[in-house]
Amino acid sequence: MTRILEDKIALVTGGAQGLGEAICHRLAAEGAHVVIADLNIDGAEQVAADIMSQTDRRAKAIRVNITHEADVEAAVRVALDEFGRLDIAVSNAGILIAEAIDEFPAEKWRAVIDVNLIGYFLLAKHAAAVMKEQRSGVIVQINSKSGKKGSFKNSAYAASKFGGIGLTQSIALEMAEYGVRCNAICPGNLLDSPLWVNSLYSQYAKKWGITEEEVRQRYVDQVPMKRGCTYDDITNALVFLASDQASYMTGQAINVTGGQQMD
């Protein structure tokens, strides 16, 4: 069976855990060699080891603070030194800090922008320089449904994701003549992910005075398709966008929300 990304070289930020880990494994399963960039170098090295033990693909881990340009530049250089090119750059690293607008500490608001928007810019900048010279490549941002619609008491995150879509469109316009595409994926709520299971359910249950099960059901009920988003839902879209099957698509922000977001 032909793998859709056979021998492509991919770089994934925030690849040591959660969705990022799932992205790295899926890219390898589709035939790509993977550079895993994360602050959590132990986690990144474990993901790399797992990929190499479970597949015939190569994987390389590197410690990266996505807000430090030298780190990002070094990660792209690792891809070139190890594999000779860079075909797919996935901006997945992100943070979420939620506060009421009149109580939001400026340094926390700025931290969200630094990771989610400036981090994306830095990866795109250094990936685009390589891809422009190659005259080929794909940049994909993991955005959010909060990049399409404001988010209650979550202004920094929504602002960073709205900005990400504008950045995606701008990169797409700039790089089209060089054969480089740039798109974003806007997932719905990953209701079975570690962030929700280990943190958000308990926080919302305490805040709203209901059980964690009731919190989960409240979010499920908001989705026309009546389920949460899964890692497979997102990686299916990612593999398509990264492949030649999407060769005529650039500057898009694709909703993967079960119908919760439709524009």
C-alpha cells in the first residue's frame, strides 16, 4: 500500500505529547521522516525512539523554545543536516491562558501571543526560506475554532489564533509563486485529550458546580455531530493538506469541528 507522504521530511513543533505526538506518529505512518521539536526534550526523544522502533522511518528530536528565533532556526538546520531538505513544517506548539479581559495580566496575555503567533511566524520564516529555495514545501498551522469566532474570557488565545489565520493567508500569497503552500487547520474541542481529561473538566466542574461528566456532555451538546474532535480527525486533514492531493489549496483555514464552526 502506497504511503501518501513517502520519504517527505517533516518538522513538527510541540511534538512531544498530545496532539503533536499524534501528528508525528501519523506523518511517520504515512512515510515521512520526522524532526520533533519541543521544550520537553525527554518527551521528544521518546517519541523519536517510538517512531523508529515502530516504523521504518527516521526521527530526530531537538529541544526548541518556539519563542526563541535561534532555537527555531536550529531546528530547521537539523532537518537539513539530517535529511537534506524540508518538505512539511507543522506549527503545533501552543498554550492557552484564560482570564477575564479586565483582570488579564499583560505578561500572561503577551505570553500567549509569543507562543501561538510569534512562534508560528518564526517557524514559517525559517521554513519558508528553505522551501523557497527548493521551490516546494508545505507549511501547516494547527489553529483552532477560536481563530474563527471570539472565545469567552479567552481573548489572548482567540487573538493569537485570529492572527494565525491572517498570517497563513499572507504567507500563502507571498510563497505561491515559489510552489510553497500554507494552510491552517481549525479543530474543535479535543474532549478526550490530556488537556481536557486531566485539567479542564475539573476546572469547569468546580467553576460551574456540576460534575465532570456533565461538563463533557455540555460540550458534546454544542456539536451538531455530537462528539468531540479526535487526533485522527485532525491528522486526516493534515496528511491531506501536506500531500500533493491538496496541490491547488493554499491560504485556507479548514474547520474540523463536527459542524460546530462552518465559515
